[in-house]
Amino acid sequence: MLSIKHFQGQEQLSIHLSGFNKDRNEDVKWFDQLIEPNKKIILEVLDGKETSSPKEIEKREESFIDKQKLETYLFLQKELKEKGLI
């Protein structure tokens, strides 16, 4: 995922390669880095059958997942209200 965040009046571009193991309630991260202007990124997929070990695994508690879902819902609800769609 590529994302742009606004921080202290500036935009920051970052790239994240991560996933979620639903069976184990775990976030898994392979790569997470800010991207500077004019930086070149090359991604090569060698074989879809094997995956490398993630650099970080973080267990999610059910209460955390519920909190995230509620925060996402409230954010989207606010956005729709501001646009007059609900």
C-alpha cells in the first residue's frame, strides 16, 4: 500500500507491505518505509508459492479489532455526512 499522510503541514509518502492473518489475529509486516522525493522503488515478484518471513508479527486483541472497526465506521459516517450523502 502507498499512503500519503499530512504531518505538521507537510505530506509524507510511505510504502507498506503487510498483511493480516485472520486465523491467528496477527498483523504481519514485511516492509514499512517513508519515501523521499525522486526515490525509485523496484518490486519484483519471484514466485507466488513461497513467502519470506515477515520482519514483524503483532498479535491483535479482539477489543483492539472492535475499536478499529468502530473508529473506521465513525470516520466514514462523518465523511458521508459532510458530503450530504446521509
